[in-house]
Amino acid sequence: MKKSDFNYHLPDVLIAQQPLSERTASRLLCMNRDSGELFDRKFNDLLDLIEPDDLLVFNDTRVIPARLFGTKETGGKIEILIERILNEHEALAHIRSSKSPKGGSKIELDNGYFCEMLCREDDLFHLKFASEKTLLAILSEIGHIPLPPYIERADNENDLTRYQTVFGKNLGAVAAPTAGLHFDEVMLEKIKAKGIETAFVTLHVGSGTFQPVRVENLSEHIMHREFYNVPQETVNAVTAAKKRGGRVIAIGTTAVRALESASRFDRLEAGFGDTNLFILPRYEFKVVDALLTNFHLPESTLLMLVSAFSRYEFVMNAYRHAIEKEYRFFSYGDAMWISVGR
């Protein structure tokens, strides 16, 4: 398939710029994975769609305040987006400025902090932060929540909590696992009360999730890398769910990528590392049986993954339906449920 096959027109008014007042207040478009049949529901209806034998797998990554603003030695303004923390004082980052800083140059940040640009690593910059404080501590003090580029406003205090899942604990993401944003503590308690088990993986979502696919021939696309971890406890939970006839339900495409990346020889194994798994139509899923996800950007790798999970024509028809019914799109938008049956 070609990149242009995954294009669609989205009116700007449907791009959610703010979260709803309540996490669970979103709408839920349900699609039968095998037939493409659609149902318009509310997110709270998810409780009626999951069964006690099922297993919900969440991504427990936590977003770091990865955006920094500073000044180069020449006086020029600079914007830094941390992509990956390497150790307590170094990181790889994207940099936006009129001219890229040179190796060895210093960048002044807020509150008197400095960092040095050590070298280029492909399209990223290797930075070293000169402080007794750790990089995470510096980010906590002066960093900004890295809202996606389609949210056309500055971050605010509300984003500190709403652009995080309530269960996120492992710091390292620069973008939220957005399907998980719909869950609050009350919803999680209701899931537990229904006897439904939950498990966790970690995938530190990188800014590459927003980078456009630049080639028309998808076989030429170089997928960005993200760190993932699938613990043995989750492998055991998946095995038990399959054995009792339950579904493994991935909460978000990032949970899908972690689970499928950890599948070796058609079996799930505990492990961690970097993944550049690119899931396209005709991919054979080894672990995931049902998917809860948000609506994704045109021509994005995430839309391609969702199309692989069902059928391309079903998914594109669902997106046309969502636009017609004025669903809210992207990170702070509504959700989509894909499974056999309801």
C-alpha cells in the first residue's frame, strides 16, 4: 500500500484542543473487527463490552516535561525537545532554532541552567546538562509538557495532569499513550469490581510518533525506535487469559507495539529493548485480540497499524463516519473500540 492510501480530510474544528472536564466523558465509536459494522456509544459503555475472562493491557509510561526554551551564545532563541534521556545528565533531543548549534556550544536555559551541545547523532542533538541536579530534576523545575504539534496553544497547569494517565509511573515518554487518558480511578475500580484483570507494559512514546511518513512507498519508510519493556508478570497474565478463553485487550497502539515486539516465534516472552516494529495491513497479530485507541493523524503509522488490526476499508469508513458524526480527534479526542462482536 501507499502512504496516500491513508490520507483523509479532517476539518480543523474536530481536532480537540482541550481535554473534556471528565476523562470518561468521551464518546466511543465501536467497530466490529470482522464486519466493519459501527455503533456510536459512550466511553463508559466499555464496561459492557469487556468480560471477566478478558485481560486489559495498559502502557504505564509517564510523560516527562520534555520541552525546554533557551538562548544560544549568539543570542538566538532555541527550543529543545528531549527525545531520550541517556543518563542522569545527558540526553538526545530535537532542536528548533534559526541555525543549529555547533558542537561544543553552550545553551542558557531558564533559572540559570546550562547545557552543552556535544555532537549530532543523525537528526538528533546530544546534549550534556551542567548541574549537580539530575536532568529529570531540571525538567521537573523548568520543563514544559510537550503537547503535540496539532494542539495550537501553549501548555498550561491542567496539562500537567490531563496529559498523563492516572496509572503512569515509568518516566520516559515525550507523548502520552492517549487511549489510556480516558480512564480515571473510578473507572479502574469498576473494571476491578467486574472481575476483569489488568496488566502493564512500558513503551516510552517518542516524538517520532508525530513525524510524517515522507515516502510514498511504505516499504522504504524507516520507523523510529522506542524503548519497551514487557515484564514476566504480564506474560503470565496474557498466557492465563488465552488459556481461559479471554481476550487480550490492548489499551492503545503503544501497548500493541510493546506486546507484538515482545512476541518471538509466535509466543510472548518477557524482555526489553528498542523496537522499530512497523505494523501494516497483512501483519499477523500474535497476541492482541481487541483494541481501544484514539483517532490518528492522516498518513500516520498509527493509522496504518489500526488498519492492519481490522481491514483497511473498514477503518477508513469508520473515520469517515467519525468525521460525519463530529467525533473529537487525536490526543484529547474521543476513542475507538475494535473487536469481534459488539
